[in-house]
Amino acid sequence: MQTAMVIKWAHRSFTAILVIIITAVAVNFCLTHQPYNDRIYHKQQLTSSLWLYITQYQHAAATDTEVYRYYLNHNITGDPLETLTKTAPFMTADRPDATVNALANKVTVRITGKIYSFSNSVFFYDDKVAVMPVVDLYASGINNWR
């Protein structure tokens, strides 16, 4: 009888601790994963069905570098930020002046600067048709001592 009661209370305590941990992780995730606070910096048509969108982070501190996010999508009517916040950028960099060219479904990106993240996997829908362009990246570093 005593053993069953100890096991029951140990189980209840363990379950309560797990609920507290899971709740804390969920709250932390919601607080730290807010949507980007960006503005549209540049919009450019690459092909008849492929557009480049560059956004700029608006609240960088004085000592932080600028952050620019590069997106590929179809021509978005209305506010593009609503659509772009639901997708991931294919490149995040500290420079907005990357040269981006496209031929059919192949996109070439040339940039000099710091790249924070890059993915050559881009996916979006254009009138219920899946579009998956191939992205090639040519990057050059910069000399910080000049």
C-alpha cells in the first residue's frame, strides 16, 4: 500500500514537472520567434514569373550591421511583407547590392560581403503551380583592414 502511494505521488510530481518545463519552452519559443520587423528595400522583376524582393531589418542597433533578406517569389500584389513573412529568405546578408540575374528557372547571385545564411532551395506557388528555381551563389569576402 505504501509503495503504491509513493509511486502514485512520484508519477504526479514527475508529470507536473514535465508540464511546467513544456510550458516554459513554449512561452520562450513564442517570445523569441517573432516575425521579422522588416521593410521592403527593393523589388525587381527577374523573369516574367520570377521576382526578387529584398527586405531590410528596421531596428538594428547603432553597433549592429545592417541585415538584408533576399526572397524569390511571384509578383505579389498588395503588401508583399504579408506573403514574405510566411516564407524563408534564400539569403541573408549585410549588403543590399547583390547582383541577381535569372534565365528561365536558374538564378545567379553574385555578392561581395558577409553572408549570414544561404539556401539554394527556393519554393513558392504561382497560381497553384509549384516553382522551384535553382540558385547559384558566387561570393567574395571583404577585407576589413582597408
